[in-house]
Amino acid sequence: MVLQIQPTQQKPTVTWNHLPADFILPDDPVENIQQPILAAALTDALGAKGYIQPQMLIGSNFGLVATVNKKIVVKAPDWFYVPQVNPVEANVIRRSYTPHLEGEPVAVVMEFLSETDCGELSIRSTPPYGKLYFYEHILQVPIYVTYDPYETSIEVRCLQEGKYVLQQADEKQRWWIPELELFLGIWQGERLGDNINWLRWWDREDNLLLWSSEQAQQERQRAEQEHQRAEQEHQRAEMLAAKLRELGVDPDNF
């Protein structure tokens, strides 16, 4: 009988270094038209509600950097959130973000699943590293969200003792994201001419965070209602003045 011993995988050595100036970032096109507009809508709602502060970093398709076994590795998630980053000098534009070196660790990452491969759920532990493995073991992101636009489903993974654990939705099919203190769920409707299923935020009181376009529409409706009320008050005042004149009373003397 031959005893077979499974080889043990060595834990990768991770360090945090700036992206070299001559490092060529990948320039892959997005896999479908929904990816950029989904990401933009998530950020727009946070900004419209005043959740975004100057010290935060929120981005999409932007390079997150780690040095694994002395080799630079860059992943560009569809959406991510960092609560606190170091300020950059004036006129300097961020080209990438290295956690721990340039600020706090990444708190939330989202990936929108592609139709042809499962790279977003890949646990490949050797180069090129799978995204799930990279976020779980290298960046150690507390919350990893994957959204499947083809099946219209969300999976939320929470890092517990170094391993991702799938979280259950509440009775409204929403997931609590503690790093943002908001619920995340799916909402079907129209934004800027696109009628699709959107990822949206709700607060603790179950209020939907409106997009800036929805807030603007609300303001227009509120202004129109105020104008109508003012017009009605003016008409009532005119009618009252006419009745007083019929009774021989000059309303201008009041």
C-alpha cells in the first residue's frame, strides 16, 4: 500500500509596493454594455445622498495592486470601495491603488459575472490568480459581491477567519453591507434610457437611495406643486376680493 500525501500549498508572500511607472496596465474592453452603467449607478446614488467623502476612494475598472511572491499583480474590479485613502499631491491623478501603502484596505469589491468564463469565481491560486482567490487571500477584502446579470442574482461573501462565507438575503432579498451601512438589492426600472435590472442601495429605514436624476425629478415635481399651490392661493384671493367688491367693500383697505 502506497501512502499518498497531498502536497501542501505554500502561503504566498504578499507585500505592498507602488505600481512601477512603466507597468503596462491591461486595456481589456468591458464584456457587456451593462457593466459600466451598473457601476456608475451605484456610485451616483451614494454621491447624490452625500455618502461619498473626500477621504474615500470609489472606482470601477481601476487597478488594485499587490506584490505576490515579488511579482506585481493587478486586478481591476467592476466596482470597489475604500473608506480612507491618503491624499495625493495637487495635479496628481491616481493611476492605481495599493492597499496598506496608500491607505486602508479595500472594504468592498463587486464583480459582474461574464457569460463565457467564471474568472470572477475562480479560486486559482497560481498566476494568473483567480479573482475570488485574489480578493480572499491576497487583498483579504471583507465583502465580495458578485452579480450575475444573465440570471439576475446576487451572491455576497463575507470574510470570516480568512475564508469567504456566503451570506443569506433578508426577507426582501437584500443584503446588508456593514462597511457602507446600507442594504444592496436588485431593482428593475429605467435610468437614462436603459430599462434593466439595477443594483441599488437602501438605508436602515428601507429608504431607496435615489439617483441624482431621480432627485432632480423630485425637485422639479416639488417646485411644480409649490407653483400650483401658489397659483391656487392667488386665485382664491382674487375671488375673495371680487366678492368683497360686490358687497361694496374695498379689499385694498384691509
